[in-house]
Amino acid sequence: MSLRPPSHLAGTSAADAAFDALGHEILAEKAAALGRAGQRVEETLARLRDNGDDELRPRLLKEAAVAVHAYFIQRELCGLRKHDAVIREYNIPRAVLVRLGAA
């Protein structure tokens, strides 16, 4: 497969164009990983909310905390440092946030 640089890169060297293509691929993978992490947060929080078993709750809290922690790390890798809006959007329970060290 040959790679033709976009028109705005026509005056750049082949090495610069290849680096830009790699940069775009890296950004796409970061975005995809963020989406997968967000999906995992949704799934673990849904299991936590739907469960009524008190014996199972500690394990579900731990799974949710691990998923939220991984999601926050992935967001930070993408340059998104503030998590307040995400906490409200996903309605992340305080019990999960406390396990992450948040108050």
C-alpha cells in the first residue's frame, strides 16, 4: 500500500509525512482505547447498580474502581485532565471514587 500525504503536506519531506501518518494512527488508537475504557466503565457501573446482593457488592465495587481508574488514566494520556464532567455523566458513585482516593 502506498501512502500519499495530504495536500497540505505536499511540500514536506517523506520522513515528515510518514511521521505525521504515524501520529494520526497513534491518536486514533488513543481514541479507540478511550472508547473501550469508557464502555468498560459503563458495564461495571451497570452491574454495580443492578446488583442487590450485599455479599457480591465489594467485588463489584472493586471492579468498578479498577475500570474507572483505567479510564481516568486513558483520559489523562489523551490530555484530558479534569474528570468532574465525566464523573457526573457516568454518575460514578462516591463509594467507587473513595476507592480511588478521591473524597
